Amino acid sequence: MTGGHPDQIGRYHIDRVLGTGAMGVVYLAHDPAIDRPVALKLIRADLLDDSGRREFVDRFAVEARAIGRFHHPNIVSIYDLSLHDGNPFLVMEYIEGESLYQTIRRSGRFGPPAAVDIMQQVLGALGAAHAGGIVHRDVKPANVMIAPGRQVKMMDFGIARFDNSVLTQPGSVVGTPRYMSPEQ
């Protein structure tokens, strides 16, 4: 363990932290079986009380299965789902680049042609997800990756709603308040 972070999770060798949040950490890792870089998202489900933990882990597994079977050029691919010390983790396609949020903070606004191109890709990803019965529910610049060549990759379907899903508590609010629709 280096700097409080594991050196390995499952078969994946941890290289460095890509990002942290209240509920987990995303690492750049190496998959030795395929010999490729991956993004590994380790969720701190142990922070939840016992009653919410099972529901959360179930919802996390539903996300992985639904998105893992879903293929679209503008949605980050999920390769694996497992547990590490009782905490679930996802192994995803590693996207070389930065989030739309980071890009805008660094470079400012996009010109109209670039903005239209990015939004068409975001809308294509969301349209395909909706057609597959998946509603993202946390669309924001931090969840839109910009890869080389300005290819957009939507990520973090962690609070998505799926057709026939009963994993979200009735009356609960999910999403990032700043980016939520007014009716929520």
C-alpha cells in the first residue's frame, strides 16, 4: 500500500489516483491479463450503514451489468465488476484526456462549431442509453470526458435509472443539485 492506496486490487496493478470523491476513488491501473491501462473505480460502500449498503451494492452491480452490455462509441466501456475488501469496484475503459469541466476551466468556452460537435456526441450517447432503457440522472461536465480528437465519452452511470428498476427509494433525490432539472 502506497500513500494509503493499495498497490493492487484484484488482478489490477494500481499506478496512480485519477480522482477522488466522497464515496470512492478512481485509479489508473494496469490489467496484466490484457496488458492495457484501465480506470478502476473503487467504491467505499463501507461508509454506508448496513441497511443502505446492500441496496447500494445491488444498484452498483445493476449499473455494471447494464452499461457493461451496452456498446456505444460515446459511452465509457465497463470491463469488470468485483469486490475488494467488501467494497465493489468497476474496471472501465481508460480515457486519455480530461473532463469537459476541466477543459472549460483550462481553456474557456468552446466556439460554436466545437460546442455543437461535443453536444451532438453527448446527445447521441444519451439518446442511445435512453433507447436501451437507461437514464443517466447525473449529466454534468465532470461526467463528460474529452478524448484526443475531441471524442466525447459519457461516464459515471452510477445513479442511473434502468427500466423496471426498483433500487432507488421512492421520494429520494439523486444527482448533482447544480445540474438537476427544476422539477427534481
